[in-house]
Amino acid sequence: MIILICSILITFIGFIGTILKKNLILKMLSVGVMNTGVITFFVGLSYRSGKAAPIIDKLLKNQQDLADPIPQAVIITSIVIGFAVLTFSLVYIMLLTSRRSTMDVKRIEGETDES
Amino acid sequence: MRADPSYLVISPFLFSVAILVFKKHSKLLSTLEAMLNLLLVSILFLEGDYDFYISNWVSKGIHLLVDFNTKVILLMISIVFLSVTLNSLKKDYNHHFYFFSSVFLASTNASMMAYDLFNIYVVIELASLTAYLLIGYKQKTIQLWASLKYLILSSVALNFYLLGIGIIYAYNRTFDISKIEVLPEISIVFVLVGLLAKSGIFFMSMWLPLAHSEAETEVSALLSGIFVKIGAFQIIKLLSIEAFSTARPLISMIAIVSSILGTVYAFSEKSTKKVLAYSTLSQMGFVLSGTSLANILHMFNHGIFKSLLFLTVGDSVENMEKKNFQDLKDKKIPLLRNLTLKIALFGIMGVPLFSGFVSKSLVDHEMHFTGKIGLSIAAVGTVASLWRFLSLRTQRIAKEKIRENIGYLILTTFVILVGAIGTFKMNLSDILKSLILIALGVLVYKIFKLGNISKVFEKLDNALFIYIIFCVLGLIFFTVI
């Protein structure tokens, strides 16, 4: 249970980071922190029913003590997607900062409003 | 051939690979793909509903559901995609554009069929990734910024969605929508944050005006015609099941506020394409105000006439340096394009005999009293904000090629067809009501002039902050009810 509460806390720390940070790269890293919190939440979910690896084996005495494989299986997809979004956004940030020579969100936004 | 909905996902993916291999024939391949997609969707209408699982070996497979609502939306997607592709043939798009649009088509088709919470997340994220790339296609600085802003807003919202479905899984041990029984309030709020941010509702998706107005013409049409429907359709899908029904009044309220505020912003806006973007915000309010078939029909109609508006207006302003409406007014537009633009405008304003009138009246029948007043104000605002497009002048060209205007003509056919069939089934009172609303709208357009309204909600930090305000308000709403 404590891992679930901690992971929701990490998610909200990441979310507050996306609001408060003015630097574009730090903003994206905060999104990464948020994603990590969600992944931890799913991992915590799968360990609620047990701690053994979810492989059915005749030698295993206590069949009830298996971890739930479904959240682990699905969250792999989310990790990959998070990686793709992060790398992709860094490419666009690189292009944007080389043209505007700033990473400050406020300044970039101000310039786009004027033009 | 037996109709199978999974072809709708497989064939665009195969075509996307083929486009990368045969780069020189990408235009031909993309046209073939769009036509094949329309054919496959039409075949689906011949048989009943499809309800099946993929890789269902411990009864934990992915649930896919194709019912009548889904078929209507799939038909809309295929029509819009075909006409956008045909319209893009006369321009110099390279194979990257066609590759991204193929993947986009596959993932949107998949997202409409998905009936599994996690599968919805995956396909929405895939569609969003292609949307980021399409928005930044020409790599102008402002396009990059629009794409990046959307990326940050969207990935934060989807993380909320993921947290919400995690909580749902903890209670139900399944992601299958048809098997959900227990729903804690907090998970409903988180799921709705994720989906509303995708569906083009005022306050929740403030990425929309910049992205829609700065993207290329075809991309704007794809975004407004197809992409905002992904989130909206998932919301209607979820609200239709019993466990989610407590959230219906909340969504209806937000939708009506959005439909009014969208028109206010559109009315005061000077930049041509931004007027249409704000109008999308307002029309999505109409779509999400209920969960009945009328709302699905309005989603269909909005996809058709809004992509037609974006194509015709976008083609006209494409080579202009200044983006203000006044500059477009000085320019003359070819006859056929101007005519289709006017038909699309009649559609969106709800003039009888055109498609918008039918669905707007049907949505209106479903609403309670306060909702009716709100949507009537929004309808007046729509007329007032878009009436100026009717004053565009026509330029006479001796010979207009049908080939260059085929995209417009396909969409126009459906605006007129749905409108003509539907209008004969409506009451006289509906026709009178819509005519009165249009007259009021013209009156508002002639009398009032609005200056610039503060765009404070569109700043990135504020748009992110709105998410948390929505979470708090949503929780308060659920505890009060």
C-alpha cells in the first residue's frame, strides 16, 4: 500500500514541476518524473497479490503467492511510449532553441504572440 | 470477402510501409489507401455489430467493439481522409507526409474500435505522436512551438489518464470497459482529464487554437476533422456505460460552457484560421453535450464541414504573408472554391437543408431547459462569428479543373445529402427556430464589435494549471451529488 501512495506522490511532484519550471528541458524532465511515478504505481499494483514471479510451476508450493502479470505487461508499453515522447520532444526543443536562442517558455511564448 | 474490422487497421499500416519503400509513388499509394479504406468501411455497414477479442487466451484479451455509432464515425474518417488526400495531390508534399498520415489513419481507426482502457491509451498515444510530427511538418519555428506545446499538454494529461485506469484496474482486475463495475470518483476525474485534453474542449485543450491555425492546410483539416473526435468519441463511449453515468451532468455542463466561450473568442478573433479553430472548440461543446445518437451525428457532420472549411480557407490563405481576415477580404477566390466554402458555412450555421441544421436540432431535442438556452446562445454566436466569411468575393477563371477541386466536392456532397434527407423529417418549429437564431446571429454581427480578449488561458503554464483545477472541481462535484 505504501508504494502506491508514494508513487502517486511522485506523479504529483512531477506534475508540479511541469507547471513551475520555466526551462523547456526541465519541463520535459518533469513529465518524465511524472511518467516514472505512474509506472511505479502499476508495478506496485501487480505486487499486491504476491511477490513470486508469475510463472506457473509444479515445484512452487504456494500457487496463491504469485504477482499479477497484467499490469507489468501493459506498463512496458507505457515505458516505451514515454521514451519515444521524451526523445522526440528533445529534438524539437533542440531545433527551437537553436532558432530562438533561449529555453525560457515565457520568452518563446511572448515572441510567438508578437509575430 | 467476409467483412472484418481489423482490416481497417492492418491495411493502412501495410500501405505506410509501402509508401516508405516506393517513395516516388507515395501520392498514388496514399490515394489507393484512402479509397480502399472507404470501401472497407462501406462493407462493414452490410452486417451487424462486431464484438470480439484479440489474443484471448486467458480471457484477458483486447476487446474490440464495432457498433452502429462506431461505423458512423469510421465512415466520417474515411470520407475526410479521402478528400484531404485528394486535395493534397496538387501540392508538393513528400513521402514523409503520406507515411505519417497513413499511420495516423490506422491509429485513429483502431482507437474508434477499441473497447479496452489500456488499448485506448496506446492508440491515442500513437495517433498523438503522428499528430506532433504532422503539425511540425514544414518546421517553421511557430509550428515547432505549437507542436511542443501540444506535446507537453498532451503527455501530462495522458499520464493522468494512465493513473486513472490504474486505479480502475485495482478495483476491477480488468481493463475491459464492458466488465467494469466499481468506479471510485478520483479515477473518473483522472480519466476525464486525459480524454478531455484530447477532445478539444475549452479550458482543457488550449493547445488547439495555436496548433490548428499554424499547421499546414491539410494537417489542420485532419486535426479538426478527425483528431479531436478521438477523445470525444471515447468520452461518449465511456459515459454510455452504467458505471460512468454519474459523470454525465459534469461533462454536459463543461461542454455547454465551452460551446459559448468558443464562439465569444471566435467572434473577437482577427486571424482567419484561428476563427475556425475557436469555432471547433465551440462545436465540440455541441458534440459532448449528450451521449445519444444525435451527438454522434453532429460529430459526423462537424468532421465533414469543418474539414471542408479548413481546406477551402486554408488553400486561400496559404500563400499570403498576412493572416488577418481583412487581407483575405481584399483577395478574390475561385468560383468553385467559394461556392463550396459557402455551403460549408451554411452547414455549420445550421441553415435548413444543410447538415448542421439536422444534427443541431436533434441535439437540442435531447437537452434539458438550461442546456437548450446555452446551446441556442452558442448557435447565435456561431452565426455571428462566421458570417463574415460569406462576404468573400469571387474571381472568375475561365476554366476550373475538376481534378483540383475534387476534395471539396466530395465533402460538399455529404453536407447537402445529410441535410436534404434530414430536413424533411424535422418539424416546422425546428426550422422556424433555426431561422430565428440565424437572424439573431446576423443582428449580433452587425451591431456588436468585440476588441481583443485576453488569451491568458492559452499560456502553457496556465493551461497545465487548469488540469489541477479541474481535478479539484470534479471531486467537489462528485461529493456534492
